[in-house]
Amino acid sequence: MATQTEHVAASPVPEAITSRAAKPRRTLSLAWIWPYLFILPFLLVFVTFFVAPFVYDIIQSFYAEKHAGGLGLSPPKVVWVGLDNYVQALHDPGLWDGFWRVFVFGIVQIPVMMVLALLIALLMDSVVIRFRSFFRLAAFVPYAVPGVVAAILWGFFYTPGISPISQAFRSAQLTPPDFLGPSTILWSIANISTWVYLGYNMLIFFAAMQAIPQELYEAARIDGLTEVGIARHIKIPMIFPAMRLGLLFSIIGSIQLFNEPRILENISGAINEHFTPNIFAYNIAYIQSNYYYGGAIAALIGFITFVFSFAFMTLTQGKKRG
Amino acid sequence: MATIPADLPNVPTEQSGGDRRQVLIGYKAWAPKNMVGYVFLIGMTIYFLTPLYWLFIASSKDNTDLFASFGLWFANFKLLDNLTQLFTYEGGIYLRWILNTVLYAVVGGAASTFIAMMAGYALAKLRFLGNRLLFAMVLGAALVPLTTLAVPIYLVESKIPGLTHTYWAVLLPTLLSPFGVFLARIYATASISDDLIAAARVDGASEFRIFWSVALPILVPGMITIFLFQFVAIWNNFFLPLVVLSDPTLFPVNLGLATWSFDPAAHELLNNIIVTGSFVAVLPVAVLFLFLQRYWRAGLSLGSVTG
């Protein structure tokens, strides 16, 4: 932001365009309107599909459908209930079950994926490994597979009759593992997320490593640092901002988990209607058409996602550049 | 990229795909101590590629062989039969889904890229009241994924008569790309010089003319990166179409394949179509990815270094 102001101040540009403090003789010029025309399309979309849905969602969350008569024979009326929906949600074991599950998911899946991504990125950036571009492509290709298709694809790997893994176990006279049972299904989903997003994170780390000035390496080598030492003391600290970004997106993605469990629900009885918070919101708002309670749950999910993102960004602040 | 220092005379350089790196004497690519790295990379590569390899093999099998034959090798080669079945099933609706997806991803991606370029250019190069506030909002919104917005958007759209269950219901929300604006601002700041804009103004060009004829051509690589990000986001979009569409003729291929796999009665009979349909859906995007890989790296490094 600072550089931008300097640019404007330094540029020999007619002031009516770049400066709000136009000289009096230019007050009739309409040039000031241009920047607003440039941002207008974005603002329209932003207000319509970001601000309005959030505001409307929160308004809805303060209402509920109530039957006037005790028997429920009279048509339901929509009445203001204040924070009742939120109180109900906070006492709803279904919602907390979902939050707890995505928390456990994130605590395990994110570190595993990030460590693997970092190791591959370090090897990709190392001068001693051959066929780097092939390995890099192989890691990145799963990211081209849409999440839903990835879930369907891995679903076949988890289905006993068709899975090549189960085939291998059977041919070795072993009992194939149950990928879809209550104790394993979460990790089967974690595997799908890891498979899709590992290469994406690897590429973020790799791109950040490529941006490290070569002079640092030369200095380190003259100081007698080994390749492993360079990785530990230069590369990992230098790519900290990139790791922070990758971690942030992974935390958000974990809390928002929806596609994979929604697809696997079809073949696994272990996925219930409150498996993840978003699955719960979908079932309340869409399947049960309870817009009001669903609105409160969606707002809570958004709020908790924000709290976790904000907490993460605050806790990792100031550690930039190691 | 740094030049080779003069005090290290015997440093050869390795050139591969424009990636010019220094190789120091004493490092051998096949040294035993590097073998751990190779074993790890080969193991990971097997993990990444086996499911896709299986998908290719499986799309050549009929429903009997899918269950009866060894999964990682061909049985009776029925790829053409499967493709015929896939493209004629339910009156050829699969082709319709592919075309819908292309429509959503290409039109939505292109339109949102253009909207993001205009806003990002204005944020980077034009001074106006609310510039900082708008940028702060863009940053905040970039952290909110489309999934969070699916239920709220559904609530709003279901109140607008005639919007849900149309192409617009999916297309319009995908025009929003705060991350695209964020990237566009970075690209415009980095690659458009103020002198260039000033010169164009002296020549009497209008602000839009400057954006269109001077700035945009310079920003083409950035535009491709932003388009790719949004294209993939829309191609992956599942939650939103799931809740705002009910007419199967409007489905993107994601949702179409999912509904086939949701149908428990037909599931057993449809396995070969679902497998072949997944294969066909993956292929074009995977190819597009491989060819445009450098734009990904450009986008990711800028986004992560600055973010």
C-alpha cells in the first residue's frame, strides 16, 4: 500500500485523475468516476453473492417456524425467536460431534500432508535428484482431479468387491481391511484429501524455495553447511510465509469438509447426518428445509472458521523469516 | 538466477526445462546416500499415480471384469463399448453435463477473471476513496471458501423467483473471485509502470482505453493464472450446484456422476459407466494442467510470498 501512494505522488500525471484533491479549475472533470467504474462489477458481485447471503443468513437465524395451535393443525407462522436457534445449536450434540470430528481430522491429516509435501519440495529443490520435473508433475496431477471424482475414484478402492487393495489382501490369504467402517472412514477420507492436496502444497513450497536468492546458498556453502543444514537453516525458515498460507487453507478446508463424506455416504453406513458441520448444515437447511435453524448453523460454522483462521494467523505472526 | 561465482571454476550447470540450477562438484545424482530420497519419491509417485492408472484400466472393463479380473491390468478390452454406453445412457445426458461444466467453468472463469482484473488494476494503479477498505474486504473474503457460502447463497436464491434451477443460479455466484482480485492487484503493481499509464494519459487515451490496450496485454500471463485458479474452483464446485439445481439437464459433470453413484438400485449396473465417466471427466483437465503448469507456479509463488 505504501509503495502505491509513493507511485502516485511521484508520477507526472494530470491530477484530476490520480488525486482526489483536484484543483478547483478541474472540479467539473468526471475523471474521478473512473476508478469506481473499474471496481463496480466486482462490488456488485461481492454485495450480491457475499454480503447479502451473509446478512440474510444471519437475519433468518433469528426466526423460526412456530405452530400457533398446540396440535400443529394451523399453518405455521414465522416468528422472531432472538438467539434461540443459536442456543439450540450450541446445545446440539450433532453439531459438536461434527466439529470434534473435523478437529481430529485436521490435527492428524494436516501435519502428515504438510511434512510429506515439504519433504518432496525439498527433494525437488535439491540439485542431487534426477527426474525432478517428472516427480513434480506426478505429485501435482491428482490436484487436477475434481474432489468429487477423487472421492468416487477412491470409493472404488474402498469397496471390497472391486478394490485392487482388497484383491491383493485376498490373494495373500489375508482379510482385507474395512475402509468404510466407523473407526476407519475418517482416515479413508483423510487419505483422499491428502492425495488431492499434497501436490498443491508441495508446489506452493517449491515455488517459494525457487524464489530464495542463490547468494544465500553460496554463503552457506562457504560456511560449510551441508545440504541438510541448508534445508534446515535456510530453506524451511525462508518459506515460512508459504507454509503459513498452505496451513491456513488446510485448516479452512478441514473445517469445511463436505464433498468427500457426502459422496462416501452412499457406500459407508458410518457417515451419519452430522458427520461434519457442513454435512449437518446441508441436512438441516436443505434436506429438512429448516432455513432458520440451518441459517444459524451456517453462521456458527462461518464464525468458528473465522476464529480458527484468525487464531492461527495471530499465533504465527512475527515468526516471518524465522 | 545467480551467476556462477568466479572462485568456483569447475562448476557445471545443469539445464532442464528452463530450470537452470547449479550443481556442485562432489554431488553425484546416484550416490548411495541419495537412494533414500529416490525410494521415497518413487513410493510417493506410486501413491499419486496408481489410482489414475487403475481408473484408466478400469474404464476398459465391463461390469463383470471390474469385479472378477485383476484390478491393475487389462481384461477384455471394452473401452469403446463403455464410451458408447456412457454417451448414450439416459439419452446422452453425460455429454450435456460435460458441456454444462465447460460452460460454467469457461464462462464463469473468464467473466470472473475480467472482473477481478478490472478491480485489481484499479486497486493497484488508481487512487480513489475507499481503496484501502476495499482491499481489506478482498483479503477477508479471499479466506472464505465457496463451501461456506453455499447454504447462505441457497437461502437467498430460493427467495428470488425464477433463479434457482437455472444456469444463472450456478453461474452468477462463481463471478465472485476475491483471490483473483488479490492476485490481479499484485500483478498490476509489479508489471505496469506508472510512467506508461502517464504517457497514455498524455496521449489522450481514456482510462478504460489505457486498461484495455496498455495494461491488459502486459497482464496476460497473470490473467491466465487467475483464470486457471477460478476454472478449477468452478470445476470442483459441488456443494452449490447440489443445493441450487434440481434439473439434471443443468448439472455439471461432478454432480451428474455423484447422482449416478448415489442411486443404490442402479449402482451395481452403472459401475462401468461411472468409472468411464470419471476417466473422461479427469482427462481434459489433467492435460490442461500439465501444459499450463508454469502459470500455476507463477501464481502460487506470488500468492505465497506476498501473502
